[in-house]
Amino acid sequence: MTISTRLAELGIELPTVVPPVAAYVPAKVHGDLVYTAGQLPFVAGVLPATGKVGDGDGLVPASDAADFARQCALNAIAAAAAAAGGVDKLTGVLKVTGFVSSVPEFTGQPGVINGASELLGEVFGDSGRHARSAVGVPVLPLDSPVEVEVVFTLS
């Protein structure tokens, strides 16, 4: 089954690739790999939330942040597909690095980045199983709560 067929089965439409906000490209092919730049959870060009992840007033709840990480992964698939010449050129996921802008006492970064990992598993099946890092950071670009970068394999 192709990735485009699987996306259709899941009812997922890839978003438009977000133009870079600085001096970089959204994704780059090298050999049989596609490396994405860090993807923020843009939806229609807008961040759905800003701020730090944690528990309490004025903080982004971890469950919302996991949904944002899922959006980051969708944006990464779109960026990689654009660089590779189509989503069906992508064959799997090698590595995910997730960054969570969080308050110092928050330790649930792996659960937040599961949002990205689970989406990649849904789309790529066993080929979506990957190595991963989930890192807490004090701040991300544009005050995004999450950022995800992915290394994809190519056919």
C-alpha cells in the first residue's frame, strides 16, 4: 500500500508546506534520506497555541501539546514529500527529535512527543518505528510549545 493510499484511508490531507521563517529549507534530500527542519505545529499558517507546556493556569496542557506534536509530524511529512518529489517516495521513518518548551518541573516530554510518533506509526506502519529523542527546552521559535524534526527513508 502506498503512503498516499494510507493517508486517504486515515482521512488525512497533508498541509501546505510552511515557508521558512529564517535562512533554511523545510527539508533536504541526502542520498536515500530526507531530513526535515524543525517543524512547528502550524495550521493554515498559524500556531494554534503559544507558551510553555505544564500543569496550571496559563500553561499549555500536555494533551494539547501532544496534538500539536502530531501536527508537527504532519507538517514534516508534507515538507519531506515536497523535497522528495511526492509522498509515495517516502518509505519510512528513521529518527524523530522532539522539543517541548516546558516549565522546569514538567517531565512529560516523551508523552508529548508520542503525538508525533503515534501519527508516524499510523501512516507508515512498521516502517514508521523510529529512534527518538524528546527534549525539554526553555523556549522555541515564535513561542511554540513544540517542535519536531524527522529523518525519513526514501525508495
